[in-house]
Amino acid sequence: MRKAVPVSDFRLIGGLLVAGVVFVACALQLISYFVDHWIARDAQMESRMWAEGLSEKLTDLEAIANASEPSAQSLEVIRLAGTMGRVFRFKIFGDDGRLRLVVDDQGRIETEGADLATHNPQAAAVFQTGTPFTQVFDDRKPGRPDVYAETYLPIVRDGRIAAVVEVYVDQSETATRFRHDLTLAGLLLSALLALAFSIPYTAFVVRSQGKRVADARADFHARHDGLTGVLNRAAFMDRLEETVRTAAADGEAIALHVIDIDRFKAVNDELGPEEGDALIRLVAMRASEMIRPYDFIGRFGGDEFVIAQCGILCQRQAESMAQRLVRRLSETYAVEDRDVPISVSIGCALMPADATSARELVKKAGFALSFVKNTGRNGFSFFRDTMEEELVRRRELERLVRLASRDRNFLLHFQPIMCVAEGRITGFEALLRLPDDTGEMVPPTEFIPVAEDLGLLPTIGGWVIRKACQSATSWPDDLSIAINLSPSQFAAGNLAEFVARTLEETGLAPGRLELEITESLLLDDSDSVLRQLNDLKALGVSIVMDDFGTGYSSLSYLWRFPFDKIKIDRSFMDGYAQSAETIQKILSTIIALGRALNMRVTIEGVETLLQARAIEGLAVDHLQGYLFGRPQAEIEIPGNLLKDFLRTVDGLKDKGGSAEALAAFTAPRSA
């Protein structure tokens, strides 16, 4: 007979069984809890990464959340977003919790309909609190995955919630994997094995999340400029190419603005590298503030930025944008407690008017930028077909000017200056000439601005002074030589020393040298210029105000600067036929003013006998113009001086040309 099992043992066994059942039930419950928890967490992370990508690419998300219709470009982004990863459906809600847009599991986009105005309390709560909310479902609804999660996520922009998205993530595969692993671990190894499993799983999740963050950070740095945070060249071109394709398909226009800080190298040298970088960041920040959500900005390197203005309706919109950019970006910047003034130049091109590809659009805007920088800077210009030819011409002029400055290929021509009282030539004005490769002369109005932009005018001006003085030493001692000075020749502050040295080396008497300046010089730095003019005056050199009467404040300088002569601008002679009486009065007044201030007066631009006779009664000292001789090479001067002498000896009997004109001035005047 077998021994009965004690009741206590049954109780123990029963207790153990009950405990085992309870333990197993708790373990299964715990496993189920952990499965649901990790499914929800994984879905929330998947949703968050997906939403960040959507937020970055969907520039008008906030507008959509406020019930605006998405653009064609945005619809394409939304359509692609519905196929990314495990997301099979999503919705966009506004700040009031009302549904604005739905993308279903078939990829259909709904922005209108009765259901879209429905209020969603959960979406409203997430919008208010900023806290995501996730639910996991495994009730196998028709047309839905076996297990899926719905996550409400806030989209934050500029520190505030712009919209709420509800993301549907397929978690069937994830749930199967979790349940199988954790259930097996719980049944076989109980709590210890479950714990052992949770540790590496948690580490895996943490590593995965860290890797995603690191990958996102690396992707950002790969596509954005490290100094300013705007798109780098490669990323900008990628986006521009995509935008151009979309715009071409939709029949839209794009304006491209290429921005360059004027003379940034000089500014950077003055500020230092760190402050220069700070200035670049401030410029990028200002420019970024001025663009719309669907426009974009990039930095191509150095001080060059590019802005794509999308969806414009006409060129006027692009012009308005360029004007605002020039005005705003040229305002003073505060850099390390210093006020830094700058200006910018902008080249603009339009798609499809100027280009049909991204690279061509950038190229055309670059041409326009070069044109602006070569014609004065501090402004903007739109591309036009002739710009390429103009830039080629500009580069050719730069080449000619550089070669002429280096090899002394410039020429001096000399125009006679006629003394009215003596009826003869009493001096010449030296005029700079530049021959091209064919021997033709380049107009001074073309090459002088180029030389100024290249910073070569001081060197060229020094050569002109020396060459003109050398030439004048071969003329009779009573002939003067007049030389035009540019403002840049005064910049170094040692012009008087250079002139004194040149006079000494060439042997030209100081009294034979006349130096002509314009009002623009006096506007630059009056104190410095006045000091140098006084130093030149002390040498015995004559100082002449050229182009008198064209500036708004010429009169104010006559008593402040030591002028010996004023030259009345040729524009008065050009307009004499249209306003003879008025100009006659103005000329009389200027000549009387010169007399009162003990200054000699020259009238420029006398080209016809009619003009000469018209000013016959004016007590002017000298005349200059084509009527008395065109600018001539140095080798022609002796022969022309001889002709002038013979005319004087013969009593000016010649009735044609300049002799007749001079006769009008030398004939006895009636009382």
C-alpha cells in the first residue's frame, strides 16, 4: 500500500501551482505589457523621425494646418511621405484640433469633404500640451495591418507648435518579433531571462536612437554651410534642380538672386578673421529673414549667397525682392561693438525667361552680378543677352589697361589752349589715350573707369605727370602744360612731394604746370585735399577747377581752395544753340566772379565759329576746343606752333578755320 501524500504537501503543491500559475500569469501579463510598451515606443520614434523629415521638406505645413490649400510641390512631398518606411496613413490637424488633410493607405490625398472639419479632442490636447500620444491596436480591422500604432505628434517651428500630425505605423512585424522573443524568454527562463533579454534590447533601442540622431546630424552638416547654417552649394543646387523641374512642369517662374558683399576682402582685412566670419553670419541671418517659407537660400563660399525666389508671377516681383535685399543687407551691422557699414551687389536671372536649367540659371545670374560689380557696385541688375558681350569687352579693357600700365603703352595727346588777348596758343592740355591691339584709340570714357576699378589710376596718373612735364620741357618756355588729376592720386597724401620731385628731375619750371581737379575730389576728403593743394600751390604750380558749373556746390569751394583758374564746362557750349540768352548770362556771371576772385577763366568746348562769335564780347582769358585744334600727338606740336606763329605774324589774315575765330577775339572792340 502506497503512502498517502500528506495534506500539507498537497497544500504546498497547490500553493506552488497557484503561485506558479500566478507567476506565469503575471509574467505573461508583464510580457504583454512590455510588448505593447515597446511597440508604442518604437512607433512613436518611427513617427517622430518621419515627421521631422516631413516638416523639413513641407515648407507650407503651417499654412496647410491653417486650412490653406497645399501647393503642387507640397502635394508631391505629401504623396511621397505616405510611402516612406512603415507609415501607411497620416493626417494633419490645425491648432483647433480640426482635421485639415488626410493621406489614406491607398495614397489618396483629401483636403476637402465633410469629415475634414471634424474636431479631434486628442489632436487638440497634443496641440495644447506639446506631448505626443500613441495608441497600439491589434483588433484586425478590415483593410488595416494586424497590429498598428496611431501617434499624435506636435510639429514645432521657431519655438511654437505649427501643426499636429497623426501617423499610422504598421507594427505587425515588430509585434510578432517582440511577442515571440519575450514570451519564449518568460516561459523558459522566467523573470531572470526576461530581465536578461530586456537589458540588451534596451541597449539596442538606445543605440538605434543614438545612431539615428548621429546620422541626422551628419546629414545636416553634409547639406548645410558650417558657418551660417544655410544650404551649402551642393545641397542648394540639388534643391534648385528639383525646383526648376517642378516649376517647368507646373508652368511657374523662378528668380535667382546671387549676392556678393562689395570689397569684402578689404572689410575682412580690417575686421580680422573672427569678426569677418561674424559679419558673414549676420548677413546670412538678415537674408534668411527676408525670404518666404517656400524660398530657399544657400552660401556658395566666401561672401557669396544665393536666393531662389519661387513661384513669381512677373519680373516686377523679383525686382522688388532685389531692391529690398540691397537696401536691407546694406544697412550697418553691429560686429563686436563696432558698427560696420557694407554694401552688396546682386545679379538676377529668371527661369524660364533667361534659363531652363539650374546651372544655366546660376551662370546667367553670375553674369549679371559681374556686370553690377564692374559698373559701380551697390545695386542689382537682371541678366540680358548683351551682358556676355559687355563682360568680354570689359575683360578686354582690363587686359589693355593692365598691359598699358605695366609696359607704358599709354599715349599722351595735347590740345591747344588759346589766349584771347594775345591771339595765339599759350599752352596745351595733356589728354591720356589708350591704343588697342589694332592701333585704334579706346575712348577715355571707357578705359578710365576700368583703370579706377583696378586701382591703377595713381600709377597711371604719376606716369602722365612725369611724361607731360618731360614733353613740355621741349616747348618754348612761355607755353604751359595742364594735367588732369583724379581723386585717387590724393589718397596717399604725398602728391605734392611727387610733383616737386618730378619738376626737379625734368627741369620744368613750376609756373608752367597747371593741375586740374574736379568738384568730386573736394567732396571726398576736403581737409586732406586742401592740405595737398596748399602744398602744391607753395611749389608755384597753378591749381585749376575743371568742369566748373556742373556741380551743385562749386561756388562754395572757390573761397576755400587756392584756385588760380576755373574752366567752364563744355556743356554750356553744347547747349548754347538751344538757350543762347540764358547761357550768355550765366557765362558772363561766372567770368565776372572769376575776375572778382582774381582767377583766370577758360571756356571749353568751343567748336564752331558761331559759338566763337557768340561769346566774343565776354572778357574770357582762354578758349579751348576743336575750333582751335584737336588733341594731337607730341610729334605734331612743333609744326602747329610754327603755323600758329606765322598766323600771328601775318596779322591773322586767313579767313577760315581758327584764324577767323581768333580774329573775332583780337579785333578792336567798340566802346
